[in-house]
Amino acid sequence: MKQLRTFIALELSPAVRKHTLQLQKRLQPLIDDVRWSRQDGIHLTLKFLGEVPEIELPAVCQAVRAAAEKHPPLQLQPTVLGAFPHLGRPRVFWLGVGGEHEPLLALQQDVDRCLNQAGFPIEHRRFHAHLTLGRCRRARDLEDGHFQSAVDWLAESAGDPRLQFQVNEVATFASFLEPGGARYQAIGHATFGIG
């Protein structure tokens, strides 16, 4: 039985995609050996499902629709640069997402609950709204000062109203591993129901 690597996410506006690309370009000279995320692959993940049998995908999309219809559109905006586990010893670089945080958290929890009713386990890790910019290929220690120019640039752009974006739907994605990295394809869209 065919299985697809599946996740649920919010897509970004063109202005935010451009912003993430500019941030990646500022970070690239500061650190080597990072696999930077492709622009078409940057999104705000609400839930990662892993390998899902193709036959179960309609139930996944229905669960996501049931969650989305309870929520209004969201106003979001990129915020600060960060890293997991932290900027001094990064494994993953990310850009935070702010704006309507409580409604976003409520949406994520409803997606989790509806998918649990469809047979998927509840996520027990705390939700952290972020966009993955790149992954380090090996662990290393860095001084936070390496990133000061990128942090200063982010601070200057933080209030830019062009970076605020409205999200009107939730997408279900399949991930396909290819030689150049993962390629993502939307296999379902669920529009928010409360306008």
C-alpha cells in the first residue's frame, strides 16, 4: 500500500517568502554547512503526521476541514530569528511567527483534536510557531555575535506592515524526497469558516 509523508500547514504570502529569502542570504556568509530550506518549502507547520497510507488521506483532509471551519482568517507576521536548541549551538535556524498568537494556537489544537478523532496521536510537544530556514549538517558552537547583522536587519523590518499577512485556509501537504531536497505538494485545502 502506497504511503505519503504528510503534514498540515499554513502557506505564506509572497512578501513573507521574499523576506525569508533575504534573511537566508544574510545568514549564509555567517555559517557554512547548512542545508537552507527552499523557498517553495517554507511554511508554518501545524502538525506532522509522518507516513500516511494513501487510502487514509481523504479522512485526513476531512478532519482538517472540520477544524478549519471553526476558525476565522488569521493575521500573522514574521518576528525574531532563533535556533533549536539555541543560537549558541544551532541545529535548526528558524524565523518566529507572531500576530494573532492565541487564535493560531487554538487552530493548531483543533487540527490536532480533529486528526486524533481520525486515528492520529495527539502532539504532546508545545506548539512553537516558526518557519524553518535551514538545518545544520553537524553540531557546532557559535557566538551569538555572528548573527548581529541579521538580528539588526530583522529588528528594522519588524514593523513593516507589508510583512503582515492574512491566512484564509489550511493546507494538507505530501512531501516527496528528491536529490535536491524535499518537494512539497498540497493535496487538500480547507478554508476557514468564520469570516
